[in-house]
Amino acid sequence: MRLLILIAFAVLMGCSYTQTIYAQSWNGKQCAVSLTYDDAIDIDLDNVVPALDSLGLKGTFYIIGSSPVVTNRIPEWRKAAMNGHELGNHTSFHPCNSKGRSFVTPETDLSLYTLKRIHSDALMTNTLLSAIDGKTERTFAFPCGDRKIGDTLYYEGMKQHFVAARGVTGGSKTAANVDLSDINCYMINGQSAEYMINLVKKAQQEHTLVVFLFHGVGGGHGLNVARGEHTKLLQYLKSQEKDVWIAPMVDVARFVQAQRSN
């Protein structure tokens, strides 16, 4: 009898420990999802922010500081930030390596930048964004996913100014395995809601982070997702809020940092 009581106690303790670990996986939920939107385009304010706000969801908008959509619509970006959306740093001029990219000009060719220039560019964008939203913590997104000038990982020299950086490499990692200097994501260009929802379902099973990288939503960019498919994803996420943590990148990165410090 005593043996049976001890076994039952051990099982209960094991379940309690498992539940504790599970509760700490992603802010007490099965997985995390971050919705990110690149390049500061009109579609962000016209289509995306209203769609997110209608469901009470929050996203991250990676801002190109020199975009006329920033200059011409500052009050709307400020309102979005006040409503809980993150304004992330996508540099002032979106420099990319020119190889294989006809849209890159000599002025925006990352291979012609110095480390000092890219660092100054990013910090200038931080200053602009702080003037809009009043915040001092934010994340960075590599333009075109390019991380190096020559052989040097340029983010290393400026990461003290950011909570984390999002790359473009596909994948979904646990909190223990997320690389805060190059967070994985899934770039969306024409995929269906079913495809995106299945990524979330897989993350729920594996307790990982899914980051979506959008550009156009219902137009506005050469990389695009149909507005209806995007809406279906948002509706699924809303239906799963009990089990899925949907948060801006800066909040997810802070959570990962806190988990590791503990």
C-alpha cells in the first residue's frame, strides 16, 4: 500500500513538473507567433493595421526610414504604435547586396557600405522611430536578409542597441534554440491560408516560434499575399488565443531573454 502511494505521488509530481515546464514554454501557451510586415508601405496602414485591430492582434512593422509612406503618414504610424504595434528598424535606405538584384542602386549597395555607415544608418532609424513612438527598445530586420559586409556580420557591432534581429531563413525554433541575432521566419509570397495555418498547427505541436514575414497584403508590393488568405490566418490565430501567444517581435525577444536569464 505504501509503495502504491509513493508511486502515485511520483506520478503526480512528474505531471506537476511537466505542467510547470509547459506553462513556461511560450508565456504559458503552446507556441508563439509573430506577424511581421516589411518596408513601410501604404498597404500596412490601409489593410494590415485595420485587420489586426479588428481582432485585437498586434504586429511588427519593419520601417524603412526614408520611405515617403513614413514621411507622409507619421500620425498614423504613431497611432499604430500607441495601439500596441511595434515599429521595427529596417534601416533608413534598405541596403542590399547588388548581386542578382537589379533594384539595388549604387547608393543602396550594401557591398559598398562600410561598417560605420551601416551602423550609423541603423542608429539614425532608431532615432526617427523613437521620435514617432517614444520607445527605446525595438528589433531589427536585415534588408534582403543580407547580414554581412565582406566577411563581417555587421549586426555584431550594433546589437547592443536592439533586443533582437529577424533574418529571412525559414524555420521554427523552441525558446531554447532561437538565435536572437538571426531569428528564423517564413517569407510569405502567394501561399494559401491553409499553408500558413498548418505552420501554426505544427508549432503548437512542437512548442516553437513561428514568425511570418509579409510584404504586400492585397497588393502594394511585388511580394504579396491575398488579403483574404491573410484574413483567414488572423481569424485562426484569434480562435487559438488560449493556446497561441501572438505578440510583436520585441515582446517575444524579451521573453526569450528572460527565460535564458532564469
